[in-house]
Amino acid sequence: MILVRRELKGKVYSEPFSKGILSRTLIRAELNPSKAYEIANKIESDLVERDISSISTDDIVKRIVELLEKEDPLIAENYLNWRKIRKTDAPLIILIGGVSGVGTSSISYEISRKLGIKGMMNTDMIREVMRKIVSKELSPVLHESSFMAHEALRVAPPPEFDYVLAGFKDHVGTVSVGVEAVIERALTEGISIIIEGVHIVPGFIRRDLMEKDNVLMFVLSLEDEEMHKSRLYSRCSDGWAHRSLQKYLDNFDAIRKIQKYIKDQGKKEGVPVVENIDRITTKDFIINSIAETYGGLNNVRKDKS
């Protein structure tokens, strides 16, 4: 039996080497299943031939990287980026903003699956909890959809202000309080989480939270209007979804106006704005951006832990 030594919180643990576990890890680095199993098999054969009964995870990683670089340097980079993110002690708080239909939920799911983050929350859920606490009389905009919040404004904005955006800002400003509470709780508990939805708007989350290295925000967008409408149709056609396509289409101009505002806020605040045409491209961009915060290929190789 070959034992793999790993360090966790200052203590060293050993567990049997598993080709299955190693294969699944490599698949997360975008290696196809057959090639992942082939490399895992090579690692095991190499250890057996060298009569090694105990090895550290770092030594296995070095051997894996050597083999992966022969196959594809990009896959080697993906693998080490994934390891680097997974090894961080601080919890990862990933915020993904965007209007209805641009794909914040599907991208969040892809990233959570890739990084092994179990916590996911849509800002609509946070808004719903707040609705139970804050009455409609106290905050009428909270009880409307983000793109219809302007209809609940008690005081009309000055003529030079956009009516739709005035309602949206009021709406987001209220829900952001709940978003900040979730972020603070996740940081305190040391729990990684992805929070996504239209209420994730650059400039609305407290600066002291956004300045933390482990709190990262991204904005998704779709420039093509027809593609955007098509995504809305797909979103509403799911059997489990209780959403009205007509409601979105009737307010499509407002949704597009809000998207432009969120994008402008992203550029103003230095938040990456990603054109989400292809899910894989978007997912890879976000994961690589996260990995840059914690170190890429060269930094990982220098890492002693």
C-alpha cells in the first residue's frame, strides 16, 4: 500500500493513494477522463517501480506537473491554479452580478463544481428574507422586481435622473445590506460561498469588504439583444421555473438599461466585466482571475506547503 502524506492545520495525515481520486482531480483541470486515468496510472506505476510506500502530496504534484506539461502546458497551469485556490486558508467569497438572463446562476454552478465550493446563494433569496422582515409600507421598492422598483418610488426623482435607474439603485441599496451580512458571516465562519444575482453591483458593497483579497466580484453581460431574449426564453421554459416570460419581455428595455448601468459601474470600480457568450470561456476567465490573486504556476512551485 502506498500512503500519501498531507498536512492540515499543522498536523500530518496519511491516506492510501487512490487513482480514482487523482483522476477526478485531473478532470477538474480540464483533462479528459481517459487521459486523467492514464496519468494517474503512470503515477502509481512509477511509485511501485521505485518501491515508494509513503510520499508527500507536494512530491506527487511535482510528478503530475511534469507529465501534464508534456501533454499540454495550459492543463498544467489549470491544475496548479485549481490546487492553489483549494489550498488557501481564507474562505473564497465570489460575487457574480448581472441582470436576468445573462447566466449568473449557470456560471456560478460551473465555478462551484470546479472549485468544490458548496455554498451558493442567489440575491433574490436574500431579498425574499428581507421582505419578510421589512414591510411594504416601510420599503415599497424592496417588494418589487429590480427592473420594476421605480414604480414603487414614493418620491419621483428630479427630471435629470433616470426613473428606472433611480428605482433600481434604491432597490439594490436595500438588498446590499443583506448581501453584506452574508459576506461577513461567511468570513467569520470561514465558509467559501458564491453569491450571484442582479443585486451584485460594483460600488454598492462596502469598500472594506471589497478590499479583502479573498472577496472577488465579476459582472456578466450580453451585448446581443436577441441572444439575451433567447436566454430569457430558455430560463422561463424550464418546467420547474415559475417565471413569466412576458413580464421580462414587457420590461426588456428596463433590463437592458440596468445592464448598461451595472457594466458602467464595473468599469468605474475596476471590476471585470465578462461577455458571457460561451460558458466555458467565462468560467475559465473567472477561475484564472481568481488564481492570479493567490498565485499561478510559478508561485505554486515556490510554495513549500
